[in-house]
Amino acid sequence: MYFKKNKLFIEKVEGLKIVKKFGTPTYCYSRSKLKNNIKNFQKNFRSINPLICFSVKSNSNLEILKQIKRSGIGADVVSKGEMLQALKAGIPPKKIVFSGVGKKSEELKFAIEKKILLINAESESEIFEIERLAKLKKTNVNIGIRLNPNIDAKTLKKISTGKHEDKFGLTEKAFLNILKNFKKSNFVKVKCLSVHIGSQITDCKPYEKMINVLDRIIKKSNHLYDYVDLGGGMGIQYEKKTKLFNYKRYNSIITKFLKKHKVKIIFEPGRSIIANSAVLFSQIIYIKNTSKKKFIILDAAMNDLMRPALYGSFHNILPLIKSNKKNKKIHDFVGPVCETTDKFLSVKEFSNLKEKEYVAISDVGAYGMSLSSNYNLRPKASEIMIENKSSKVILKRQKLNNIV
Ligand code: LLP
């Protein structure tokens, strides 16, 4: 995304042309950005040759998953729906891992039938259920057990998953006990130690601590694991002031770990692959001036992009046509939903804007569309893929007929 003569472009297509052609609100992806993100992720960890499983919860659009497949990476899914979508995109079952604290019997059964690589279990009851199903099918099932390493990921509290107070995984003690109990099972084979401590992590230290815990657990386990699944969580730069995640350092920490333990590493990145490949285009419906501020009322709302309302997270906003004049007043970019938290951003000044003009909300590729809802009975936005000079619909705008 860049400005040329004050006009915003995605690859070689002018933003204004996209909104005129497809309407708003619209999620708009750049294929080359997505491809580059995948390539960079692969390059960053080339020396350890991991299995990369894209976290489908961050974005489950079929066209995006097809690109994931074409780039040779697998999928991390958390529901039967996501598993079906990954399979539909052509991702081989042997590159699919299934995570989540509450997998239903029917979902586990489906995963077993499809012979996916691993089911990452998060409780003893879940492993009993997998064992019961495997027995019924007279087969054996490869599982991972998720550890809760009690580590503060130093990220937003609401997206931290690796502390004992969080519902995820098992404590070290429970983990080792369960491992002992299932070691001799004929139906459940513990192949993987899995972990995921949180999302939008920008500091390498929590990962370093996590690896130390894994090292300790493996030593205590007296068990041969084929895989260690490190989850995802690598952060991106939503704001310029955010420091870049140090992949080199993380890679070298893992390299040291692999000298002691001969396992295949699995990653489950979502955000780092897809977040900065998309913007959300929106039209300004009204501008309301008060003595204190300007409310820029957009046609996109918290139902389209939930992150600012849910986590107070930052997404930059850009005009589609930059004006040379700046308006020095507080601008609150808000949506039409009847909630005070339906606000995207507040800035002290902004390029001059008029009603009916358009803006682009940045870095919305991860947990944007996938977290969207029909709140206020608003139809879900469309999704567009840009590739060089071409643009195509990759998800049609929901029709009111389908929800009313
Ligand atoms: N693996 C597991 C087991 C996970 O729970 C998650 C994310 C990931 C991988 C992918 O993490 P990533 O690389 O995308 O950070 N909705 C929130 C983020 C929730 C993340 C949930 N788990 C947000 O919009 O920030």
C-alpha cells in the first residue's frame, strides 16, 4: 500500500477504483504482500526446517487458504468448520493440527477419520474421549498435549494464553502425570508437546522462557516426542513505535534447543502471515462537528472490525486521497453501531476529509473478517483480492435477505 500523487494504491490498483467498483465496507487484500509474508516467515526459520501451520482462526477465507496451500504450508484449526475449509482449500490432512480447549466428540471423530497430523489435546478428559473414539474405530491417533508454561507473554491481557489463570493447556505437574498415564495406550500416541503463550508478542524474552520450560519438561518426560509445537504469536508493527519482532534471535534460541532435542518444530502463525496484507475500506457517511471534536462516522463498524472495541487495539487510518490541508482537531473515527466502544481511532489531526469520501483502516488481515459478526443485523462485508493490476471478489458481501 502506498501513495502516488496523493492517491492510495494497493499493488497497482487505485483504492478509489476499488471502492467505486465493489462498494464499502470491503476488506481488500494484497496477494503479493501475503506471498511475501509467507516467504519471509519461511526464510526466517529455514535453518530449522519447521512445519508451518497457518492459524486459520486469523483468516478463514477460502482463497487465502488456497494461497497458503500453494505456498506449501499447512493449517492450525480450532473447529470442524475450519478443518473443512482447510481441506476444501486442498491443504493435506498431514499438514493439519487441531487445537482448542473444547473440541466436541463429533469434531474429534471427524479429525480422526481425516487422519490429520495431530490433535493437540488440552485436558485429560479430552484424551480419554480421543482414546474412546480411537478404540471404536480400531485405530490409533497421534496427539500432542498442550502445556501451560505459566509465562507472561507481555502482550494485551485479553490475548495472553500461557498463564495458569488462563484456561489453556495443562500445568507441568498435570502434563507429566497424564503423559505417564497414556504412555502405554494402544490407541493414543503422544507425539507432540505443544504450547502457545499468546498473540501479538513483540518481545523475544517470553519465548526464551517458554523454551527453557519445554527443555525442562522434555528432560523430565522420559519420552520421545516427534514434534514440538511452539504455537504462533509473533507480533507485527501496528504502530511505528512498536519494535519489530526479532526472528533471528528466536531462531537461534530454537536452534540451541534442537541441539539437545531431536524433534520437528511446528509453528502456528496467524497474524504475522496475514495481518498487514489487508485494509478495510470504508465510506464516510456523516461528519459531526462538536466544540471538542469531529466525529467521522464511517459505514464500517465494530461488527466488521472488532479488535479496537474488544481489545482497545490500534489500527491506523489513511485517507484514499490525501489532502494537502491538515485539520487540527480531534478526529474520532466511529461506526454506526449503537455502542460507545464502536470507535476505531482517535487522532489529534487528520488530512482534510469530506462526507462521502473514503478511508482505509490498516493491518486488518488477521482477526478482522474472521471476528466479524452480524451485530445490529448488519450484513458482513465483502472481501477483495488484489494481484498486480487485477482485483476480484473472494467473498461476496452478505445479502440482507440471508440474515433477515
Ligand atoms: N495457535 C493457537 C493455539 C492459538 O490460540 C493462536 C491464536 C494461534 C496459534 C495464532 O496466533 P497468532 O500467530 O495469530 O498470534 N483475536 C485476537 C487474537 C487471538 C489469538 C488467539 N489464538 C486479536 O485480534 O488480537
